[in-house]
Amino acid sequence: PAFGYFGSLSRAKYDSLTKAAAPVEISVPVSVAPPKESPVTPVIVAPTPPVIQMPALPNPFESALRIEMTLNSTTLSSYGEKTLAVFQLSSDEKIGITKIRFTNKGTFRNSYITNFKLLANSDTGPVLAEASGSADGTVEFNFSSNSTKTDKGLLVSGNTYYLRGYLLVPSYGSEKPYIRMDINSAEDISVYDYNDLNRVATITKNNSFPVRGPQITSF
């Protein structure tokens, strides 16, 4: 009523017009991303190979090594350094030799033969070892395994070797003295498996001793 009073009816109307509407809560769905997982690198485990127990190789073993003297007997026309024997080593397996010993079975005096050398491949090839002769005519060459050298520094099957010595002028009568460098027995050679120098080889299968060298007769 417009009487100029702001009475109870007016206040009620005012309140009805100005009363703020109650806030409405609206639920908004929130998309929550799942936690990001770190990539997993697959671990591939190789299967453990079975342990194969190899049978032990025989030691000592019978070798097929063959020692063959290839120099023909001859008569010298001079003295000095001469080739006294040439020998070839052959075998089915690879063989390494750490010792070889020769004995002069001729009539040439041992004191007149000196400065022995063992060479590979030719009489002018590389010198593998040197030795002095002894009063009983034996000459021994020894070799140590060395991986930095050709063939580990050993004598090996498949090669040819030359024995040389320096001959002094002997005094003799009507009969001309001669030299014959023999390998007396299997004990004169130390033979091993080249790939396993702990395996000892026996060499009587293809060799009969003595292995006779050529007869080198003085002029």
C-alpha cells in the first residue's frame, strides 16, 4: 500500500524481491589422468649354455711325426762353414720340438768341428739356435716357447731345417775322415703338441733310430 510507510508488508515485499537465490552447487566431473608409468625396458636373459665336459686328451700321446734326412752324402771341396745335415719334419698334427740332439758318428775329429747352427728353410735362412760341440761328438739345441717369435721359437712339423758347422782342417792319413750327424734315439728329441706344450708326444710310430745323417767326407 502506498501510504508512505515502509512497514511490515513493504519490508516483506522488499525481502522477497532482493533476497538472493540460494547458490546452486553444480558438480562438474573432473577427469583425472592416471599416473604416467615409466617405460619398462625388457630384460632378456640368455639361457645358460650347458657345460660340456670334454674328455681329457691322452698324455703322453702317440704322434705321427716323421723325421726324414734329405741331404745326400757328399765329399767336400773346401773347409769352413758347411751344411752337415738337412732334415724334414712331417706329421698329421702340429708338433713342437723344444730340444734336438745330434751325435757325430763319423771319423772326423770332434775337436775340428765347431760353431754349430740350426737354420730354418735353407742353408742361408734365419738362425734358430747355436751350440758348441762336445768332446763326445754330441751337439744339442734347445728352444723356449716365445709367442712373439715365428712358430713360438720352436721347431715345428711341416718345416725343413739345416744343421751347419764350421770345419777346421784336420790332419789325417790316407783315409779321408767323414762326418755323420745322427739322431741316436727318441730321447734325443723333446716333442710336444704344438697347441698344448704340456702334452708329451712319443715318436716311435714312424721313426726308427738312429736316424742316420748323410756322410760328409773331407777332401
